[in-house]
Amino acid sequence: MTSVEIAYLIARILTCGIWVAAGAYKATHFEHTIKEMQGHGIPLSRVCLPIVIALEMVGSLMLIVDYHVWLVCVAWLIFLVPASYLYHFRYMVRDGTIDFLQWVLFWKNVSIAGGLIALILLDASRPAWLIAGA
């Protein structure tokens, strides 16, 4: 492996850390997570949660083995938009003050999105139509 290939592997593995941790927590705290999702107004939480867990865990495995990295990253980007809004953005400002934790968590998701875009650009299996000219 070249140093670039090693760096790309490390980037993929490190990116999975948060997704594996989140998926493992949701899977081991299933009922609690259902209640939390319902509290955030997520419809069909009992249907959505297994899909989210699969997205996090299977997606992580796909990244580690370098299988359709671009597809996983696009799926995670699509997931991050409503998740960031429902879980963090709506709760950033309360009573005229900033909830610092929610503010940081929202920007953490924005930072993750930047890394996912970089992984899409580095993925040799990325279809030409996805990011033209890259």
C-alpha cells in the first residue's frame, strides 16, 4: 500500500468511530432511543430506528472495507441534515441564550459533513455524475 492509500484507509476508519459508537448505543438502548426519537417528534420511530442503526453499522463496515464509500457518505450526508435540525439546531437557542452543547453538536455534524465530502472525492468508485470535474 502506498502512503496515500494508508492515509485514505485511516481516514475511513476514523470516520467510522462516531457512527459505530452511535449505532452501538442505539442498539443497546433501543427502547430509550425510541422514546427519545418520539420526544423529538420523529414519526414511526420504531420503524426508523432499525434503519438508522443499519445505516450506521453497515455503512461503517462498508467504509472500512472500501466498498462504495461514496454511497455511504451520500446516505450519511442525507441523514445528517434532518438529524442535525431535529436533535441540535432547534435546541441551540432557548430563552435568548445559546445552549453551548447543542451548538457544538450541531457544528460537529457540519464538520463531519465536510469529512464525508472529502471521502466522496477520494473514492475511486465514485460515479462521474456525482461530482463532475473532480
